[in-house]
Amino acid sequence: MNKILFSLSIVATMIPSAIFSQQANTLKEAYKDDFFIGAALDLSQIYEADKQAADIVKNQFSSIVAENCMKSMFLQPKEGQFFFDDADKFVALGEKYNMFTIGHTLIWHSQLPDWFFVDKNGKDVSVEVLKQRMKSHISTVVTRYKGRVKGWDVVNEAIMENGSYRKSKFYEILGEEFIPLAFKYAQEADPDAELYYNDYNEWHPGKIETVVKMVKNLKSRGIRIDGVGMQAHIDMTSPTLAEYENAIVKYTAAGVKVNITELDLSVLPSPWGTSANISDKVEYNEKMNPYKTGLPKDAEEKWENRYADFFRLFLKHKSKVRRVTLWGVTDAQSWKNDFPVKGRTDYPLFFDRNCNTKPIVEKMIQLAK
Ligand code: G3I
């Protein structure tokens, strides 16, 4: 017996430590018993154009979502003319690395092609025409990736912080019913796919109330909804952990899982608190861009600690959390460099501008252990 242990320890010392640590020390390994850990991919990552970024995606993440290429303006730029090259590549990548692949997003008022709501005279389409366009878009896209895309953000950002419905054209023409319709069409196209409602600032009490009501309404009508995607575009002060936790608990009490989606922690000063409404812009000024040449150690430590607080919360509620997805891989890619103030230098993600692994990765791995 001792002889065997002795031989094993000799073999262990012969394994190069780099190989050992690569196997044992990745985010997806560390969190494999807790929840999927994902990232949003841009086109260069989808096409694996940059080897370093491709290796990060392959080694660190167990789930992927497309940052832009599955939005309706890209998938159906003209009525009936679909463009699937990028989305096909994205879904194939997920299969190649055995990832939990997420489709984002079927029905969203933004990044939507101009033709969607108007007839050939430029007038709003009728109720029947809009229903038919939604059904055709959803059925075509979901059917194409049936069984391969495991979960869909069916409807994105339809409810405001005060709990009212966003006055989008979907709402103006179809009323609240556009949400159940979208879920019904998606369910018909792939009965096995998980279906989600995804939104930002979902810790606001008014929003919680309306989203919970909507989830219950779908369920009571036998329409499938599996999860609420809680976008997590957070900053150093907002939201509080208590606010975020309260929302996780409320959504799961309504009978769905929670996806922590679009996670990025901005270290920059915020003009107003968190938001992801891309039309909310603020003018550039130097005071709002304090870390142009690098992030000072003390600021990075505070940033790491806040990330750790959130990951502790996700672990505490791991039975409720299906997936945690970062909104991007590297800081260079992050939309936060241009939002809400254009042209800033932000550091919200786990890999730096040169694809180097930040210390946060090791810290989050240790946390899971
Ligand atoms: O497609 C054009 C391209 O032709 C042009 O050359 C290029 C030049 O800037 O712009 C390209 O469009 C950009 C598009 O992303 C695709 O790359 C837009 O300028 C840019 O504004 C757009 O931003 C995306 C944004 O959604 C649009 O609303 C961000 O990358 C993306 O991270 C962001 O993601 C959203 C989620 O889908 C939903 N929740 C909020 C989140 C942040 O807004």
C-alpha cells in the first residue's frame, strides 16, 4: 500500500504544474457543481480569430451567449431574408466545446430591423400582421437551432423600473399580450428549450412586482417560462446586495430559476446609478474617466471585493441560480467603455485588454472551493 502511494506521489511530481493547474483551476471546473458560468461572445471570439481569447472561452466557460449576432436586426435584416452565418458559427462553437448555449434575444424593442412594425406605406402594422411577423421570426430562428440552443431570452427589457410596461411598438400594437404570445411561439418551435424573460435593474420593487405577475400569468395559462434573466450591469455602489438578493428570492418564489445575465462590474463613477438602457447617454468629461492609464491597486482590490460579495451571494442561492454569465470576455470588448459615457476606459471583466487573466479569476475559483 505504502509502495503504491509512494509511486503515485512520484508520478504526481512528474506532472508539470502548469498542466495540473490548468485542469484544476478554471472557472468552469470550480463552479461545475453550482451553476453554469458563461460569457457573451463578440464576432472575433465566435470565429476564434484571436487564439488567446479563443483559449479563454474554451478553458474557462461552460456556457456562451452571442453579444449581438442573434438579435433580430442581424438575423432578419429584411422581411423573410435571414442571415444565419454568424449565428450558425456561434452555435457550432457551443457544440464543439460542449457548452450550454444561449440564444439572445428573440423579441426586443432595440436592435430590431426597421421594417418590423411598418407596412409598405410606413404605417403601423395591424395586430394580426405583427403577430404573424413575431411568429415567423421566432419559429424560423428557434426551429433552426432546435435541440442545440438550450435556452432562449425570449423577451428582453419590456418592463420599466416603476413596473409599467415599456411603451414599445410591441406594447402599443399588441398590449401586454405580446409577451405570452412570444413565449407560446418559442415553446411551439422547441418544446425542450428553456425559455427566459431577461431585463436590467430587476431589483427595483416595481419591476419585481410586474415581472412576478407576468411569470405567474404565463404559468397559470400553461405557457412555458423557465427563468428570469437578471441582468447584472452593476457598479461599485448600486445595487446593494440586499436589493439583489431580495429579487432572486422573489423570482424563484414565483416558480422559476434565476439566470444572472450580463454581469459586468464597472469601476468608474456613475452619473446616476445602474441602467442598461442604451439610449441613456451622458456627455464625456475628464472627471468621469479617472483610470485612463490603468487601475490603481486599491481600486482593483475594492472591485475584487465587490465581485466576491456577489459571487458569495450567487453561491448562497446556487439552488436557485441556473447560470452566471459575464457580459464579455475582455475589458477591450466591453460595452461599458462607451456607456453611459462614450470613450472611457473601464475594467469590468475578468480578462484584461491583452487577454491576460486578472487575479480576480483565481479569487473566484478559491471562493467556489
Ligand atoms: O453593426 C455595426 C457595424 O456595422 C459598425 O461598423 C459598428 C461601428 O461602431 O457598429 C456596429 O453596431 C454596434 C453593435 O453593438 C454591434 O456590434 C453598435 O454601434 C453598438 O452600439 C452595439 O452595442 C451593443 C448594444 O447591446 C446595442 O444595444 C453592445 O455591443 C451590446 O453589448 C449591448 O448588449 C445589450 C444586451 O443585448 C441587452 N441588455 C443591455 C446590453 C447593453 O446595452
